[in-house]
Amino acid sequence: MMISNWCRYVHGAALAGMVGAFALSNGCSAASTANDLAAGCSGVDAASSEAQASVLAFSEAASAFQTAAANVEAQWLLVCNEMNRDLGLDSSQTTAEGACNVLGAHIHEDVASNGVTISVAFNADCEANASVEADCQAKCSANAQCDVSANCTGGDVVGGCSGTCSGQCDVEAPSFACSGTCKGACTAQAAVSCSGECTGSCDALTWSGTCDTGCSASFSGSCGGNCSGTCNGTSTSGGACSGTCVGTCDAHASGSCQATCTGNFSGGTCSGNCTGTCNVAAGAECNGTCSGTCSYTPGSATCQGQCHGGCSVTLTKPSCTGTLTCSGSAECGADCNASASAQVTCSAPSATIDVVGDGALAAAYQAHAADLGTAVAMTANLKNNVAGIANKTATVFTGIGEVGASGLSCIASSVNVAASASVSVKVSVSASASVQGQSG
């Protein structure tokens, strides 16, 4: 995500319609600070030395984490306030911490005093932005002292190739005809094994998602038709159920099921074959139309994309997918990797939700499962990666070489931004834990 676009575009479909003074000012404040940081580092020249290239890579990583952290906080504010509204709780909070504390207190009371049992799990495949890392790596090796091809170990040299590629070619284009691995949405007429979100038909005997014709065996979730079995723990032989239905559901079943979906399947994972659209960030075999990145081995064909291997013409912006062993570039490369890890693309999340004893809470979880899953996945990604940026000091860069006065100023500003991002991530981690019924 480009920092300059954050004020008018917030990552994730769930946030597309978000309004409210806090959310807007929070996002724009983060973008403003990031732009100020970029201006403060304008005197640093990546082409002059590995040390200055490393300083700039750190600055960009800190900025990327701050933007991503503000984004996720806004997601938690939105989803917690919406669930609070569904439950008749205070939905006027203006911070993610406040909104999710209200929801977390309700969940804790349900479990501790009312005997409610809650089991929720979310899963999404998230992948770092490879183009961000490639562009950053190119800056790391911009000076003449570093030959990417000669100093790349444990990986491939990758770059733009407008000629013949001898290895894998990655093409990113809307609705691209693909016979290879698609990272994104693959639409095909033939049934394929789908490890991500399936929309269309699913021939599996067990699934997690939504089936418009219902589920005929071992169902648990929300039912938009008639429920037979138990509704919120009370026996029912058929009829509407406003909470958790366990048994069978004859229409619009959203949850987990151990019977084939005979109608249209969506919003979840299919353990069998999917006919229609398979959306997976990690990549899946595709022989159809790919909206995302298609990776294939073209042989003697021309590659109009990123080439892994030999190219008949000079690669543009070459980068190393392994370790670039030039002096100082290991630090620079690590920060490039961090920038990419802060700007991930996640597949549509799948959810397993089982709430017994509070029908309203079960319905709220089901209604906001997609938004919750996205927030949980993005929070976990930031938590796993932010420490490497937040713990940096000026000594790391001055040990590589001369950074100059402008470099020292840039480092100081970047350290502050990274620390701010770390604090923001901790707020989202706490929100994620409380909403999932965990103590911390």
C-alpha cells in the first residue's frame, strides 16, 4: 500500500465504507508522519554507500510498519464497535483499545459468570509484497560496489525481463490467462484442489464456510433457514434459530459441516475440489484466469514480468531472494524484508466459530467473521515482525560505514517511528486476544 494513498484508501474491503473522525484522523496522521519522515531522510543517498542505503531501507521499513499498524488498529476499532452495537453495548468508543475492552469485558463475563463456552479460530494465508522487497533490494545494491549476480547466495537473482527467460516467470496482470501457480483468485471451469477460499461448488464431505442450500449432517453455526437439533443448546425439531444451530440446517448455513454442499458454496475453505473461483495468497495450481500473480516456466517464451533465472536481455532492478553478501547489504536486505512483511496480502479468512450459551454473541461472531479473521491475521503478522525494526539503534548503521549528519538525523526519526509502530501493534495484539476470549 502506498503511504500517500492511505487517507483516501484503507486496506481491506471491510474498511471501504468506514467513516468517523477518529479513524480518518488516525490514518491521515500516520501518513503525515510517514511523509515527514521521508522528507527528513531526503539528504540520504542510497547510491553513495552501503551504509546510507541501509539507513534508507530502515526508514522505509519503519514507515511501512507505522502505516500497517495504524491500519490494523482502525480495523479493530471498526469491528469491535460493530460487534458492541450488535450486542447492545457501548459502540461509541473512539480507540481500538476502548472498543475492544468493552467487547472483551462482555466476553469475559459471559465465560466467567454465565457458563458460556467460546471456541473461535481464524485462518488466512498471508504473503509479503515481493515487489516492495525487490525495489528495496535494488536500492541496497545501487552503488557499483555490489554486483547482485556475483554476491547472491542461497536464492535466485530476480528482475524485470522483457526478453526470453530460462526459469520461472512471474506475471501480474488483471484477468491473466494462467497455466501455473496463481497467487490471488483463480477462476476455472474444471474442478481444482483449493487450499484457500472457494466460491462456486465444493464436492467435499466436510467444509467450513457458507452453503446456500444448507447442511444435512453435523452442522454447527448460524442458520438462515430451519434448524433441527439444538438452537443455543435447546432442542428444536425445525424452525428459525437466532443463535448457534447444531444438527442440520435447510438453508444459508454458515459454519462447519460434515456433508456435501449441494448448492453454491462461498466464504470458506473446501477440503475437496472447487469449481468456480479459488482465492489463495500462498499460491495454487491454476489452469484458467488468474487475478493476481501467475508463476510459470515459459521455456523459450518471452517473459513480460519478473524472471527467476537467465534473461536474454539485462535484468532491470535485479534483486536477490536469498542473502546479498556485499558489505553492509545483509542489514539493508533484512530491512527490505521487513518492509515487505509489513505490506502483506492475505487470502479471505476462514473461520471456525462455536459459541454455546449466548446466541447473540454467536450471531455477532458469525456476522463479522470475515473482518475478525482479517484483523487477527494482520495483527499476528505485525506482531511476528515488528521487533526486528523496533529494536534498531544508530550503532547498527554507523558500524557499516559513514552515514553523515543527514543519516544520523534520519536514523533518529526512524527509531521514533518504529517505536510508535510497536506500541500500536501491542494495542492490536491485546484486542485480538480479548476478542478471541484469551487472557492476553
